[in-house]
Amino acid sequence: VHLQASGGGSVQPGGSLRLSCAASGSVESINSQGWYRQAPGKQRELVARITRRGGTTNYGDSVKGRFTISRDNAKNTVYLQMNSLKPEDTAVYYCIAVVTGLVWWGQGTLVTVSS
């Protein structure tokens, strides 16, 4: 499975960004896709995840109510809509895909929230 992330950038506090992650390869074997992030000096943490079948979602506590994950299976793409961004959301965001218990990681995309 190959994952291609896009959509990072810089935004002011309170602003919005949308990340995309397109999967290719053995996409039919993907159980779920999502995003993790890692801020400088901090551990990597779950942002959001969505199952490929059924669309069940789960979110990290720090983003609940502000971020929304969605999927387009026809495009094998998962989206992360990030609203009401805060400086503490600044991090490298990594797209992931879970395939029969194994986690595949895409390249990171930097999100910077700063005034």
C-alpha cells in the first residue's frame, strides 16, 4: 500500500485546512485509514481514523469537535477537515492505513498554526 498525503501548510489560529491521503496498491485489503501527528518534542498521537467499510470513526481527544475525517472509497482517499485550528495543532501529520493489523505510514505533511 502506498499513501500520498497533501494539503498541509500554514494558517492563522482559528483557520481551517483540509488534508487528503490517497491510497494506491492493495487498497481492497485496507481496514481503516487515518492520521497521526507529531509535534516537536512530543510523542506521536492519533488524530482521527475511519474504517473503510462502515465508516466508523474515532478521534483523539484534543481534536474532537474541531476535526472531521471522511472517506471516498471510489477515489481511495481519506480527508481530514481541520477547523478552529490552534497553535498546539502545529505538527507533522502522517497518513496511515491499517492492513490486517499492520500499519502503513505515508510521508508527513507539515501543518503550522501561527499568527
